[in-house]
Amino acid sequence: MKALLVCSTGGHLTQLHRLRPWYEQHERHWVTFEKADAESLLAGEEVTWAYHPTTRNLRNLIRNLWLAVKLVPRYRPDVVVTTGAGVAYPFFLLGRLYGARTVYLEVYDRIDSGTLTGRLCYPLADLFLLQWPEQQRRYPRGVVVGQLL
């Protein structure tokens, strides 16, 4: 299986990286920001560096959409997995359009309210994973998998 793993750096990357026992069994490609934590955690991995910041930055949203337009058809992932944030949506959407399964993992620190990226990806997700039972109030189709941190 070919997995496209997409996330922002920091806590998003840390949580997605905790899925290592699963993803190291598969061919994979990462999309994240070129920051010290990503360079360290993903040393030796296939990585495409995305544009940041993404929050309220229309220019970088368009640049990351263009990056997704180039990468997704070329890589042809079987699954797109993300923890967010803003960088994730263009890859999630394009992955879905190209027939990839889509998996979203809502982040650990948003218990009472959903993230913007989570709300955008929820309708497109084949599997929507939650770390807290309380998150099911916002995402009823979500599957509680427990805490990754």
C-alpha cells in the first residue's frame, strides 16, 4: 500500500509520527513543513516540503493546492492520512478525487470543539479517528482510537 502522510509540524507531526508501527509497513511519502522537528523525525523518509504559514494565507493555500495537483497524480497514493492542519486539506481533497482512501485523525488537544481542518475533511473522510470519546459529539461517525500522546 502507498500512503501519503500529510500534516503540519509540531504536535500534528508528533501525533502522526506515533503511527509509525503502521506506516513503516507500507511505502510512504510525507508532506509537511521544512522545520527542525520534521527534518529530525523524517530523516531518511521521502518528503515534499509544503508552504507555510497556512493560517489565513491565501497565497500559500494556492501554492499547496498546486503542490497537491502535482504530487497526488504522480504518487497515486492508496490512502491519504492526516492530522491536519491547513496544509492537509488540498491533499485530502485531491487524494479523494483520485480514488485514494482518506483517513483523518483529529488532534489530541481539541476535545470540546473540532478543528477547522477536521470540519472540512469530515465529509470527505472514509475513516475519521478520534482520540477522546467527547469528540464524538462533534463527529458522530468518528471512531475513538484513544490517545496517541
